[in-house]
Amino acid sequence: MDRFPRNLAVAGVLLATALLPSCGGSSSGTSGTASSGPFEVLSSTLAEGDVWALNRPIDLVFNHPVDPDSISFSSIILKPVSQAILSQPVTGSFSILDGFDGKVVRFTPACPTNEALSNGGFVPGGFEYTLTLPSSSTGNGLSVLRDDQNRPLSIGLTRNFTTPPIGEPLFIDSVLGPPRLVNRQAGDFPTGLNLFSDQDGAFVVRFDQPIDSSAANLNTDRVYFLYSEPDGVTFPITNKLPGEWLVIDNCNLAGALLRFEAAGVLPPGRNLRIQVSPLFSDLSGETNSTIQTYRDSFGDPDDYTLPTLNEYYGDATNWTNTITYDTITEQFETPLKIDLNADLPLPQMDLGRGFAQASFDYPGDINVSTDDDLFVATGTTLVLNTDGENLFNDSNGRPFTIVDGVLNLNDLTIALGGTLKAEGSNPLVIYATGTVDVQGTLDASGDHALSPVALNQPQIPEPGANGQCGGGDGGTGSLLTDAATLRGQSGFGAFGVPGGGGQGGEGGYQQDKDVLNGNGTANTQFLIAGGGAGGGFAEDTNESILWSKWSGEENLFVLINGVLTQVDDAGPDARVADRHTALDPFTFAEMQGAEPGRRGSSWNSSNTMTHESPNFANASAVYGMEDNTRDTDVDDNNQDYDPSWTGGANPPFSYANPTAGPDPGLAGPSAFNVGGTEDDFWGRRVNPDGTTTVGELSAFLAGSGGGAGGDLQILNRQIIGFDMMGLPIYAPLNDSWPDPGFPAGLTRAYYKGAPGGGGGGQMLVFAVGPIVIGDQATLKVNGGNGAGGEAVFEGDQQVSGSGGGSGGHLVLHTSAQLDLSAIDLGLGAGATINQIKNRNNANEVVQALGGRRGWSMSWMPSSGFITGDGRTNDGNSDFMAGRGGAGANGVIQVHVPNPLEDIIFHPNLDPAIQADITIPGVTQYADNDNLEEVMRAFCVPAPKVLVPVYATGSQVQSKWIDTGLALKRNPVGAGSGEFLDYADGSYAFGGVAANGRVNKAGEDITPLPPVATSTTDLTVSAFSAVIDNATARFGGNSFFLTNPGLLVGFDLLPAALGLPDESFEIVDASYSSSLDRLTLTTLSTDGDMSALANLAGATWQVRPKFFRLEFNGSKDSFPLDGFVLIEFQGDDESAPGSNEPSGGAGLTAWTTDLTDLDGKRFVRYRITTEMSESGTAYALGDPRPILRYFRLPFAW
């Protein structure tokens, strides 16, 4: 395989070789003019299997001159073969090389210009390409090369090649030695000062060869312009010109062409000097030994002098002590200057070519009838199937259709005592164009697991509980039908991912000697297998184990002596009060996220005269089915099965062997990365400091299922002989397992583990109107509980427990309010914040709990086996052997426009809550850290309060705007040596009140006073106007004539008093000082001014305007009930020469007072459009206002 050459000299040799006639080709070669005979390709610089550099041309040699009109990507086919890049066509250009009689065609691949070098003609990374020249026998006639006599190519060519792998040289180095500057040419440098109103800041720089264009090399630390001090000869290294480098062409073997785009205003009259660091390298890594710069013929630095203001403006003004003006303009032509990742507390405005529009990206059907109100009456349970298309009637008999779990409606009302429950494999998604009012139950929870029902039948599996609405199913208990099940099946992940839930517990086997008694009872301490684990989702403190409100079917009821008896209480299952202080559920690692199960029995494992003893038949620790060993690291006989942990460094259960004996199932994996929980959600969250955190999830999820508990098999130990005293000799227990006659044979008894609980579902409620939740309501996506396995005697002697399913994903999203005002938490007036945050007072109406731990040996006949806290009728406490693990919490998200205003609390609670969540001076967002703690009183787990996807309010924010070196002029002699004024008395931003809101009357934006007006000297035509005697007409505002670009965006009103609505936006302006004439061009879409040409004596005006708002087709208009808020932020340079905002010491708060920005080199703006401040005036489908441009003037 031929590697590409390191320099052009080698490439030239290959080209010369390619030009030799090939065997069987025409003898005419490339010399002479003869073109008789068939038209053939002779050779190519590209050989089969070559690795081809990204910038290396491909030369094709023919025996006849080529017709240039026949050359195209159809007649010379270059295309990718590798699957990964099929969508990236080869790009580049074709040419006929001079000096070869028109017989050599060159393809030059397009030059990559991005950091990954992936946007050029070829993509690096070892990708395969093919070159094909169709011939007259293979082409279609239109896509075949032809010679100058119109003969088609008779013999074609095919070559396969690859691009260089990443990490190897990607380009050919066309010139030996380091890169050197090529002297600038006329027009390479700007002639102006790059004002925002007259942008001209591009510097073209050339090098003698292609350079390393990576950001690590092409940056302003290695190639930069310095501007001089006022003396013109001093160039401190901190005087770096701000801007960025762009690659124009780096594939031309003759050299590299770069462009430096200066940021902001250039310093008038200063000298500029380019410097190239010795670290700057070419493609092969070669560098210079000294700093390079342009040199004149004498070897001195060839600096470039920027124009003075007199030269730039063409006047004789003494600019040394005179302020001048400029205007920053955003016309939204591209999003390049918009911060698409800004920390916004509201949705971003919609951006288009030439506008930013208030957004309202409601994802549901906006054409729902206002009569489509779904009602669930008291005492009614309405079950929705989320699979397929299903028709149903509500309690009023009104028909609805739910399609794949998606339900569009107007209002949803669930009365107290009514239930709307969703079941199926798809999420439940409710789109409500009106109000959602839940006084009853809205349920998308996973199903609870059931204890085995096919008793004493190991050949019949016990199906895992169903997850609902996308939640994963629980693992099936005793899955195998023709052999012992080594480990309970793991639960399923969200949307049915196999093995994505909690792991099943390992099965165990035990001997029948010293275990099963003749009266049918058992020594249960020897009969515990591994517990299944809880399904995973969230990583925070497991709320299931702390929940004290388990009720009804969520408790354990078993038959004891024929009587249905409650074995466990309402919780909490975690025993915290009598434990070591380290067992803090909020910090203890094992209580975060999903729980693992617990290991099986190791009772009497320290007794050596047990299973392996030929003369003793004493029972001992259970063997694990997977590893065929028992746990001898710890003996439960020495500590009991649910030990208290009141001291010491390690909890007692941690001494168990991690592989021997029946191992527990491992906790189900979290949906999130290991670490903090601050980003465990979908969407964006506003932090108390105003920054935003983007959640880890790329889509909404659902819960996962719990793992099944392990099975327990009891085997006969076979008598293999008798000793001298006639006593039986027993074979080791291992010899009886696996039982070849399963399920009979040597199996004395077989007890199945329980299946796992189902994962909670995904339930999304998107409302345009308010979401109202009553004090007896329940909205839940809980995981299904685990269960106890088959009992060895009574129903409360389970051999293992299964894992609970995790909670699901519940989203409450409204563009109005979340109304919790009916929930007073039982607290009277004057409730304190500590009372509100006290969990004992909570009323958790919104739930995403994980399923409860499955039970193991809830009661053991022999005393002394469970010490703990005396709850012998339990079986799922913290360290209970064989118990299942609790499912992890799900995720609850609340999306409202402004949490300070749009979460409504009970009047008894609201004062304390508002004091706790309000940040001084901030009105657009809350202290969400504190708010989420408050919301734990209403939700379990605590929800994430997030930015809405849609709202009547939306925002757009600019990136930092660098005004460049304008502040270096200092015409006012500021002591700091720098001057920049955004609130100049003569020319400054206007049209807003002190609070930043745009001034308007009704729907009409209030205009600003004119800067020029008269009844004479105006001549208008269709889209242009001329103002004569302009100096007199503009009076004290003559700076508009000095820089007419400041007038762009202003309005011309040819008849301001008689026809005040006839205004025309100025899009271009020029001034002739010799004629004292100002020429204006107006926006064509504002209309033709011809009809206004003959209004003699009419009062005309030039009216300033800094933003253009349109609503419902009207210019300078905004919704009646809405407002526009404009805010600013400023910053200083982080350090001299850094050309970056500080982000700290010099940063101002967001402000509506432009004097706060005095002297700030960096500025940015944020615009908020609120279409309905009352929250009721906007209706789906209403027109949304548009912002066409935004302008910010400054004095410098």
C-alpha cells in the first residue's frame, strides 16, 4: 500500500511517472497534438489501495486532449464507500493542467476548515473511497468524458483508496522547512475602523505552505496582531487585537490563506504589527526559531497604520477631545451572535432568517374543541389502554380516543374518589389545551409482585409483575421449567430492555437432614436464598424505605392457620432509630438509588461437621447454585438474621462472602451518571445564581422492574454405605446437585422465589391552562412492590424476597400555574418554613416511589433468630437475610413559567414559602434549591423545578459583544485612560421605561421624538429619499451626518402629522458634505413612497428606533396584555491582552440602567417577550409577535 508523500517534490515524481504511456495505451502520450484512435485514460497519480492525503490532488492522464465541458462529478465519479460517511459527498474542483496539451485533468479536493477537518472533500479516519471513470461501454452517454473531437472515453478506470487514519499525518507538506509569512498584498488589510455601523475588520494573511489549522496551533497566542501605543513604536504583548482566525484555503500546495476577523472597533491612528510565534507550525510540525513579522526592503518591521478619525470621516474635526458614536446591531440573519445555550429562565424565542419570534411550542394538538372535556366522576375507575388506538367514554358519556398513549383534550377533571388509570406499554401523555383538575387519582404505576401461586410446582414459572406505561416488567421467578433456576430473572429496564432492572437473587440448595421435621415444620434458619434487587432509576435517597404510609395491598398479608394475617406494618421498612449513626439514609451509600437484595443463609457455617461430613447429617449454610459453595465468612448463628448495627465501622451484613453462598441480586442500574444528582432530569433548571443546568436525560424515561428472588431446593443426601458401627455414611451434599431427576429424583422439596415488582410508568401532563391538585388527590407513577417467595410451612416463612420496581417519570408542565392552594398540610396561619419542610407534616399528593422490599422469613418459629427492634413479624428490614431490595425513586419534574408566581400555595403557607424561595433583587426565577425542599411536602421524591418548554413568555440573549478597542480613545480624558458610554445624553438607547419595559399604549409601541424634522428639503421617490440642507435639518444632531450609518433602522415619516402610520425603515444612508445632502434608502416591504412625493408643506420626521416589533401584521405593535423587557449586562476584560470577559470581578448584574455599563468593554442583552401577563389573554393559534432587529448605541 502506497503512503502519501511527505513533500511536493515526491508528488512531482509521481506525477511525472503517471505521465508515461501505459501498456496498451495510445502511443501519442501527452505531447504533440495528435488525437487519432480511441480516447483512453493512460494513468493516474492515484494507485489502487493508496492512503490519500486530504489536500493531495488526483491527476488523471489521457491520450487525447479532454473536452472541458465534459468534466463533471458524473464523468469523474468520486464517492465514499464507508457506511459512516455515505451522506457526505466528495467536494472539490476540476481543472486541466497547463503544459500538457490539455491531456491532464486534476481534481483538487475541497479544503477542510473546521476543527475536526471533516468538512472538506475527503473525511479523515481511514474511510474508503472509490474513483470511477465511466467509459462508453459502461456510462449512459451523458456522463462520459469526451476528447476535443467529441469521442467518448473508451477505456475507463477504477481506483479504491482510503483517507489517513486519525493520529497519522493527514496532509502532504508541500514545502520543506517551517511556515513563513508571505508579504501582504494590496487589499489584504481593512481601510476602515470596523465600526459596528460600517464593518470592515478582515485581515488576509498568507503563508508559503499549508499550516496546522487546529485550534491548538491557529490561535491568537501563536499568530496575533499587536496595536501600538499612541507613540506608534511601542507594542506591548498585552496590546493584542481581539478577534478570531478563519481558514480560507489550506489545501493549496502553494500556501495557506487565512483571515483574521477583528472583534469590535479598531483603534484609530494606531500602528498594527503581526507576529508569528516560534511555536506556530506547518502540517508536519516544523516551526521557526524566532518571532516572524512583515519586513520591508530594509529588514525593518513593515507595520500597518490604521486611519485616524479625520481620515476615516473625511473632515477636519478636532477628534482628540470629541466624542463619536457607533451602534451595535442584531438583525437575526444568522444565529451566530445569539447565545443558544444561554442561562434563560424561560424558553428561547424562535429564531428565523431575519427575525426572532415569541415562542409557544406547545407539543399537543392546538385544534382540540373546547367541548372536549374529560370527566371522571366520584366512584368511577376509568382504565386507559396505551397500546394502539382505543375509544372510550368518560363519566359524562363523551367519547375520546387515545392513540398509543397520547390523549388530546381540553379540560381534564378527576373528581374526588374518581380514578383514571393507565395500563400498557406506551407512556401516558396528556395534552390539555385547558385546565387539568385532579381531586381524585391519576395513576400510571407499575404492578405489585405476587407471591408464588403454583405451589410445589417448580416446573411452572411465576411471571414478573407488569410495568406500566413504559415501565419495565419485574423478573420472573423460577424461570426454568426443566431444571433448577440458578438465579431469579433480572427485571426489565424501561421500555422492556432485558436485564435493565434489578438483578435476581441467587438460588440455593440445602440437605433434607436436620431441616425438615416429621410434623411438616422446618428449621427455617437453614432455608433462605438470595433476595432480588430493586429496579434502578434515580440516584437520590431511597424514599421507599422511609415511607410510613404503606396501606392496603401494599402491606403483607398471609394465611396463618387459615387466617389472613397482616405480617408487616405500614413502614418505614428502614430501621434507623436503633442503628448506628452512620446509617443515615440521606448519606449512607446503599440507601441511595435502588437497593440490592440480601444474601441467603449462612447459619451454622462455622460448624465443620455438616454437609460434607460422612457421619454427621447436621445442616449448615445454604449452597449457592451458581458457584456450588457456601458462605463461611460469617455465621448467622453468631449474629442472627436481622442484626442491629449500633457500633463499629462496618454493618454486620458486609462480612458475607461476595461470591460464595446464595448471593443477592445487584441493585438495578441508574439512568444517570454516577455522582451528584443536580442534573438528574430532562430539561433545564435555573440555579440560585442564575446559571442553568442541563439535565442528563435526552428523553423522558420510565421505571425498571425488580429482580426475582432466588429459589431454595432441598435435596436428599444419599447413603453410600455404613461404618463399622452400622451407622450410615452420607455422600457430600454436592453429589446430589444438580438433581438429574428434577423435579423429582433427589429433590425433597423446591420453594420458588417471588417475581419482581413492575416499574413505574412515564406520565406526562402538558397543560396550557393551570394544573390544579386537591388535598386528597394522588398523581402517581410508583414502582410495584416486591413480594415474598414460596413459604416452607406457613405463609410468612418465605425463602427469599424479590425486588421492587423503580418509580417512573412524572412531568407536570403548565404555561399557567400549578395550583396547590387546597393543600394546607394541616398547619394553621403563620406556618413556619421549618414546619412546612418537616416530613411529618407532608401530604405527598404527587408520587414516584420505588416499590417496597420483598419479604423473606417474616416469622421464624425458633426464637433468637431475629433480634433487631422486636418486629419478628416483618421480613424486609435492613439486614434481613434473603429480603428483596427496594426500587429506586422515579423522577418528578415541575415546569412552570415563573416559580415565584406560578406555583400557588395555601394562604397559610405562602408567606413563609415566598420568603424562603425569593432571591433579593430577582423576580424572574426562584431559589430552586429551597423551592424543591418545600415541594417535598407535596411530592415524593422531591421534584425538580424546571424551565418550561412552552410559555407565553420567551427570551433571546446575545453572546458577549466585544466593542473592541473603542474605549482606548478616551476623548473625555477619563482618569482610567478608557472611555465608553452607553447612556450618552445626545445619543443613547431609548423607547423603554426605567424598569426596562418597552413603552406602549395599548398595542402600539410609543415612538421616540424625531432627530430631524421640517416641512421642506425632503424629496421622496419609491424607496429613497433626499434631504437637502441636511446640516440645518439635523441641527445639533450633526453626528448623524458624520456617520450616516447610525440612521439605519430609524424611520422616515414623510407626513408625520397627517399620516403618522406611514413610516418607512431606513436601510441605508449616505451623506455628501459638498452638497450637504443626505440620501436615504428605505425598506421595500414597508411600501412604496411614491404616493407621498407631492405632499408639499407636510411635516416630515426622521424618528429614532432601536428595535422593530411587529404583531398581527402591524409594525410597531405588541399584544395588549403583554410586555417586552430589555435588560443588559456588562463586563471588563479578564486580564490585559486576554480579550475575554472576566465573568467575575468586572461583571455587572443584569440591569435596565445603562449607566451601570459605563466603561464596560463587553456587553450583552436579553430580551423577554411576554404575550399575556395575566396568563389568560393568549389563546393557542393566536399570532405571536416578531422582533426584526435590535440596536444598542454607544459613545466612544
